[in-house]
Amino acid sequence: MKLVGEFLAIYGVYMFGSAVLICRYTRVDRIPTVIVAWLMPALVLEALIEGTFLLLFKKYPRVRPCPVGLAEAEVVVEQRRQKMFGGESLPTTFASEWARLYGVTLEKEAKKVQKVARWVLATA
């Protein structure tokens, strides 16, 4: 409880100091600036906690099969972009990248299934 009180006291001093400095040296938008300054430490702390949580516990994204017609749609979009903005034609790589990532995902999942199959067959 004492530690929480100390953190709140330090945060209160920070809030008071930032409000005084902002009110002293700014001419416009004082109140929004003070509010953002007050919330910034909490937002940074929350971002660090959430980033750590996602880094430790989030599973890798699973890439599903490439949608049918994605390559053709990509070509149509590129033609439309070239018609609207001109310039050189850019290579279309989204569908091929998707297919490559899907292959990598299948390989990872196949390795997981092989491990489980070896374990299950060994104990059967």
C-alpha cells in the first residue's frame, strides 16, 4: 500500500509540474496539451505491458489458402492504378507472397502434426 501511495505521489508531482510548465510556456491549446501530458506515462506503461504480453503469449498468425482469383484481382487493381496515376507498371507480388507464406505455414503445422503423431504412435 505504501508503494502505491509513493507512485501516486510521484505521479501527482509529475502532473502538477507538467501543467505548470505547459501553462507557462504555451499560448494555444493548453488544456488538451495538459491532458495528453498527464495521460502519456499511463499510455507508455500500458503499451509496454501489452507488448510484453503479446510477445510472450501470442501465437504466430496462421495463413489460410490464397483466395481464388487473387492474382487476377491484383492485376486489375494495378491496371486501374496505372490508369489513374500513370507511371511504370509495378510488379504484382501479393498473391505469390501469400502462397509462399501459406506453404511455410503448412510446413510448420506438418512438423507439429508429425511430433504429435510420433508421440501418440509411440504410446499406443
